[in-house]
Amino acid sequence: MPDEALPLGYHLRAGTPADAATLAALSVQVFLDTYATDGVRPDLAAEALAEYSPAAYAQRLQAPERRFVLAEQAGGLRGFAEVSLAPATAPAGDVVGAELVRLYVQPGAQGQGLGRQLLREAEAIAAAASHAHLWLTAWEGNGRALAFYAAQGYRTLGDTTYTFQGRSYGNRVRAREVAVRLATAAPPASTGGHTLEWSRSLSGVDWHELEALYRRAPLGHKPADHLRQVFAHSRYAWFVRDRGQLVAAGRALADGADCAYLCDLAVLPSHQGSGLGKALVQRLLADCQGHKKILLYAVPGKEPFYRKFGFLRLVTAMAIFQDREAAIARGHLSKE
């Protein structure tokens, strides 16, 4: 798993049975930091030493339906995600899918985007296993986790309880789609007889190949380092490959409730006119459902294409561009 989308100095990799001890130690640390805010009670100690023992992790690491993604820095474990791919119904609502069993990040590594990248990898794992949803439970007393998942587009399904050592804790059940089921016309599954591969994951993206895609689309020169940064900080992203070649991409910035912005949508000329651009817009719009407004600005002349999705001209829109004169020359800005 490449490091491009991660904070500086971090890298992701798949977990192996050899990681049982470090996973156990980090889990106990994060578990007690979350639950033992008033001290370590006997029930918390018993749960930590049982559920998060090296033996327990060794067993789960070898389970065929489990997947682990580890985030490391300078050889040390800083966080991980554990996913169960066994189809399961969430304990509230009627969602069936993969379960995000846990996503733990050391307190000192939080707030750097590491949790978001681990979550993206977990979503990509679930989608690759043909699951439509990824669901999870989070303790009702963990406000930071609840806010994090809400910001990542996870909707609340209801409540459940997590009981251990005779003590029950209220949990919120949340889920989001990881393989979008569109009610409108289905996106092209193939082109020229070849299956298209859709992915949300930034892992494996060749940023120089993406740079070339935008140049050929043509949407101008977007340097690889610039693309790595902007995609890493976007809430939603899609990459489409045909026989391994990157043929389309797009992303959206969003705040989770009020405003979403679609940008950098591009399709390779060889695949334009196939319905792929339409499918890309549909998927990003599905991601952004629930926002009060969804914005974009189009290449002059492409406005009719976006009107088909319900976009109308924003009469009072204004913008500040870094290269103002170039934006005016392209027809994006007007001095009037």
C-alpha cells in the first residue's frame, strides 16, 4: 500500500499474524483511553485483557473473513482498522454489509487525517468484496468518534448496546454506502468488452498517470504532487480503470451537511462519449446526497451536460482565482 495519501512519515500495510502483539498493546491503550476516563475498573481491565490479548488478535488475523490495515510511522504502529467481510446485518436498521469492527488511532496521532485514510482503506476493502455497505457501532459517550463518522458520511441507523463483564454501554449504529447502487441508468460496466474497475481508494494511484489523464482530457496541467494533496484532502473520490489503465477520475469536497463541491472530473478522450462521464457525475452526486447545495463550475460549453443532472446557473456566484487573468481568458470569470 503506497504512502502518497498519508501524513508525512506514515505508511499503510496489511496486517499479518506477526502483528498480534503490537495490535494488542495499541488496542489496550486506546480502549482504556476511551472508556477508563474515571479510572480502570475491574470490568474494563478484564475486557481489555481478554478481547485485546495477543492470542485473540492472532486468531482474528488468521480468520479468512477478517482484514487488517495497519498505519505505521518509523517502524511503530500508530493505528489500524479491522474489517469483517462476513455478510452481517447491522444491529439497528436493515443494512447488510461488511462491519468495521474497530478503527483505533493512538491519541498522539489523532487529528492528522490518519483515521480518515484508514477508513478509506476499510471502505475500499468492503467494496472490493462486493459489499454495498460498511457499518459500525460507536460508543455513545465517544463524542469525537461520533462526530468523525458523521463527517465521513455515515448515517445513524439506530442504537444498540455493547455488554461486557455484566455492564452495558449504549452504542450508535452507523453505516454508509461503499458501492453505490444508482436508481438512474446504470454506469457502463464495460467498454469494448472489458470490465471497468471503480475504486475509491487512493492506495495504488499513480499520481503521474493521473497528471497525464488531466493533460489529455484536456483539463490543463495539474502536477502530480498537487493532485496527491488535493485528492488526499477530498471527502469523496473515484478512480476508474480499464484493463489497468486509469481512464477517469473525479473528486468532491464536502462538509457533511451544508455544501459540497464537485471538481476535477476528467475522462480520457478514448472513453469520452461512452457514458463514463455521466456515471462518474452520478456516483459523486450519490456520495453528496443530503447536502443542502452541491456546486461545480464547468468548462465553458459543457453547461448543457451538467443541466441534465439538475444543475442550474448560480446567478450570484463569485470567485477569487489565483491566476485571475487566465480564468477570465478561459471564460470562467467576468469583470462585469
